Amino acid sequence: MSQSHIKVLYITGWCRNGSTILGNVLNEVEGFFHTGELSFLWKNAYGHGSNTFCGCGEALTRCRVWSRVLEEEAPSGSAPEVHAREVVRRQTRAVRTRHTWSILREGTRSRDVREYAATLSRTYRAIAKATGSHTLVDTSKLPSEAALLPHVEGVTPYFLYLVRDPRATTHSWTKTKQYVVPMSALSSTRYWVGFNLASEAVIRRHPERSFYLRYEDFIADPASKVGALLEHVGARDAVNPVRGRTVHLGKNHTVTGNPDRFRSGPTLLRPEDEAWREELPTRARALTQALSWPLMARYGYLQPRLTRPHAPVRSDTAGRGEREEVHGSGTDR
């Protein structure tokens, strides 16, 4: 594999949009590697993030992949912990969502942005070297980082703009799940609008490398959508890991994401994930729609439903004879 030509499929959009399960599905494609939310690597590795564990179950600093990446990425002579703190400070100063437009306009004019682009270049190359992968799937979802990717040396960027109904996102944020803490409807929807506007700016700048996908369309026909994504990144001949609605997930090495990332084995992708229709309080639903209706209309979320809801899907886990609710409609953070 040529280290000078690493493909990066960067998923952008607001959290809880199903990027973790989609990334883990793509992780099963030969030559692909799902990084998880890579932007949290430096914060989480040294105990300052919401969780410090890799998807393999090891601490990031002890995982065979990330321990090597962290060592190789750090500049010569720099202590890993000190370097990690500087990377996080640089992210805060220059690579937040509000910086998306300035990065699109000015590129790497800012020293902080330039230094962070160099950090990403070293990191992507170290990951490709450690895993033998030619295509990395980064589910960090930061539009500012997506805007920066064309300036990252040694990387060929592709963008997946993944959108989910904001009412479902608000409902998801009401749940506590391991290291994931709840968020109010107001905060969730403000972030949803901001991240999606910034993501739109990125894909308008790079339409030839961008793929727009609604989460609801992904779970309605997962095999077809994964096939289209493989074609988008020039991997048309790769074996699609989805058979019907089932994918066999192996162990992964995700930095962070939906806590479902720790699961593996046969996984059924549910055709619908609409518990919010029954469970989201009226006030939260009204607030979400009031703040986001222009974008909801643009993405087709204000149109009447055309199909009746499916009954909850359950499946037997192959090989164990246990009956458990299937997962596959994962949400993030």
C-alpha cells in the first residue's frame, strides 16, 4: 500500500446520526479501517475525555493500534502527554464548528490550523501503517475537520454528510448510555442546525467528493447504501459485508462513539428506529421542530409518512441460542 495515497472517508453531521454502526459496517470491508471519532484520540488517551477505552476493550494507551499510533504521531522529543494537551488546545482554538467557514475561506493560513493539519497527516499515515489499511473511515463528524482535509498532506478525502431527523436526535439525547450523558432538546437542536449548516458548506465546496445520506434511508436499505458508498470511494469491486439486513461485526479499534461499538457478532440492521414518535415529550418535539423546520423541510422530514411502522425487530444471536434485541441503529456520543 502506498503511504502517500491514503483515502479518508470523513463522516460529518451532528451526533446520534448512526455514524458508529455505519463505520463499523465499513470496517468489515477488506482494506478499510474505522477509526471511530478520531478527533478525541488525544483527549481520551490520557484520561481527560468521556472514556479512555478503544473499541477492542483495552485502554487506548495499551491498545496495540492506538499505542503505536500515539507513539509514531508525536513529534520527536515531545512527551506524549504534553503533546496531547497541545493538540487539544489547538483543536479548541482553531478547529471548532464555527471555524468551518474560515478554514474553507483561508485554508491553513492560521498557524494553529496548519499545525493541526500536520498532526492529522502524521496520524492518518500512522494508522494506515499500523493497520495495513488503504481507506480510513473517520466518524469524528466535525465540519471544521472535514473542511481541513483537502489541506492534509498524503490524504485523498471523501465526505459523507449523514443526516438524521432532529426529533429522533433529540429523543436519543434524552437517554443516558454508559459514558454518554443527556442533553436538552434546546441544546441538541441548536447543535443539529449548526453542524448541518457547516456540513452543507463543506459539501458545496467539494461536491465531486461528497455523498449525502439520510440515516433513515440507510437503515431502510443498508446493503444498497453501503454499496453506493463503496463505489463513491472507488472501491466498487470490494465485497459488501451486508447480506440483506445482516452484517457480521468483528472486533474494532474505534477511539470513541456510540457505546454499541463494543458489541460484535451477527448484527441485524433494524428497518426503522422511530421510538421517538411515541416517547418524545410534546414540548421537546415542538421546540425541536420550531428551531429546525427550514432544514427539516429541505431534508424531507416534514413530509407525511408513506409507510406504516414496522413491528420491533428481534433476532436470535447466531451460535449462542440467546434471544436479544438486535442493534444496528446506533447513535453517537
